[in-house]
Amino acid sequence: MIVGVPRESFPGERRVALVPAVVPNLTKAEFEVLVEAGAGAGAGYPDAEYLARGAKIVASRAEVFRTADIVVQVLCYGSNDKTGKADVPLYRVGQVLIGFLRPFGSIETIQEIATKGMTSFSVELMPRTTRAQSMDALSSMATVCGYKSVVLAADKLPRIFPMLTTAAGTITPARVFIIGAGVAGLQAISTARRLGAVASAYDLRPAAKEQVQSLGGRFVELPIEAKDAQDSRGYARAQDETFYQRQRELLGKAVADSDVVITAAVIPGKKPPVLVTKEMVASMAPGSVIVDLASERGGNCELTKPGEVTIEHGVTIIGYFNLATGMPYHASQMYARNLTAFLQHLVKDGKLQLNLDDEIVRETLLTKDGEVVNARVREFFSLPALAAKV
């Protein structure tokens, strides 16, 4: 079974789907690894390292797609709306595609992949179970984003993060408030604490309280209760506008008292709720920083401009997205380990195992035999149920 790694084509993307360190594990599992020349260079992995570990370097992207049984990418066509479409003519019937596909983005794009006869797996749909933990690329990238968000904030904040006692007096620690204590939010708490800041966090899921406190953060409790706060997969559920309005009223003081606010409230398949209004931004001290990790889908802050850094009411608002590409060496390393575990799960004795009784396979399988076959995605786009045949 040949696994192909093309160079990422999304503008500015520096990650690579597989790193040299995982090649021996794949070779041992009877995979052959082909890498497009220069694919790992942006992440700090030169071609020579791939060759030394047993991979083959091929000259062109077209050769990767022509030769590989399985193509692994970070940003596949579904999640690469800039240059991803150029890969479509290279697809082959029965070829396997694995990577970020943005399954709740454009149904037309997903159907285009299906029409080419590709068997595609979307890593965003990986179930959050103990069994699938080693394959959870979404959590890996969220970890990188949570770390990077604090580093960005520390760079822009005109204050020092830790408390310092000096001959010139004592400097009080910065106050960092995280809204949304998922994987990214929890990593942001850890990083802020390591830098010496006082960290606090809020999440509508009651289960998050213990996690926040275990990291040394203070959990901000609001006198408001969410209905069905989280789904069976552990993600926060969307609430009605009345809830969000009340939530914004109660969050106002915590935001105003903070030097840094990091928002990480994302609901799969939904537009992120606005949690920080323009009035709340105006209430913050000049020089304060907001990092909006939900910016790609519209943002949790009313004044966020996706992809940009702006200053409003003296507050710096960072709306960068795809933060993980800013730490490409370790982001690629983590992603490659996730993919390696997934590949070893999917392929046994050189054959793709499409056992739909297996939750990992069933939940991540997006397209097959010319159809969009994922039940969650079909339901999201109101597509009729497929006849039971897969």
C-alpha cells in the first residue's frame, strides 16, 4: 500500500502530513511512503531526512497522486478553498484521501470529491473516545493553537506576564481570561500559567470546571445554566440567543478586568457565538489584547476581522486563523503521529478495512463510491438518507 505526501499548497501553509520519524513505523506496517520533493522543507524536515528513514522522494505533485493508493494531506481540497481545486483532476477512482476536509463547509466541494470516486476520510470527524485518542488530529492542532494564542498575546501586550519583585518595585502579574475551556482553551490556561500570568476561564459545560482548576486556573461561574451543555462527543452545544445575551451581560466584568482575553468557543458545524461585544472591548484597559481563536468562522468577538490584527478602543484584536502553521515543526510531528495511528488502524495486510461496525471508520468516512456517505454530514446538509448498502 503506497502512501503519498504532496506538498501543502494553501498559501502560507508550512505543515506537512508525515514527518521522517514516522516513516519506519509505516514501513514496518508494510506501507511504502512517497514524498513530493520539498514537502517537509517549510516545517524543518528536508528531503534527505525522509530518504534516510526509508521514504522515496518524487519530483512532482502529479506523480504523488498518480502513484499513491492513499494520499495524506493537512489541508485537502475541502479545507483548502484557495488552491485545493487544482488537485481534483489528479484524483483517481478508488484512491483514498485523508486529511482536514471541512465536512460542514461546502456540500458542493464534498460532492465534487465524491464524484471523482475518491474514498475520503475527514480527520475532523474523529470520535473523541479513548480508543481514537491517538488519532485525534483536531485535538492536536487545537493544542498548538492554544499555546500559540498566548505567545501572540504576550508579544502584543505592553505588560510583563509574571509577577516580578525587583529593585524598582514589584510588577503585578497579567490577568488572562479564557472563554471556552476545550482543548485549545485548556492549553492556553497552561501556557499562560507557565508564563506567570493569573489565568481564569469560563465554559458553559459544568465538566470543564474541574479541568480548569486542575491546571491552576480559576473557573468563572455565572448564575446561568445552559440546556444540554454538551453533546455525546464532548463538544459544547449551541444555545439560543436569549442564553447568549444573558451570558454576555455576565461576562462583561470578567472581560473588563482582564489584560488578555482568549476566546475559543467553537461549535462544530455552527457559526461561533458572539461572546465579546464592542461595548465589552471598549471597557477594557488600553493596551489590552484579545486573541479570537474562532475568527475563521466569524469570531467570538464582535470586532474581530478574520485574518487581521486590528486596534479598536485601544485594544489589540488578533484575528489570525490557522495558527498551527505558525509552529510547523511540532504541529507536523503531532499530526503525523495521528495519521500514522489512523493508517495502521485502517489498513491490515495491505488492504483497506472498511468495517462500518467500527466507530472510528464509520464516523470519519466521508465519501465512497461516488456518494457522500457520512450520516452526520448528510443530516447537516439535509440530504436524504442513503439506501443501506455501503
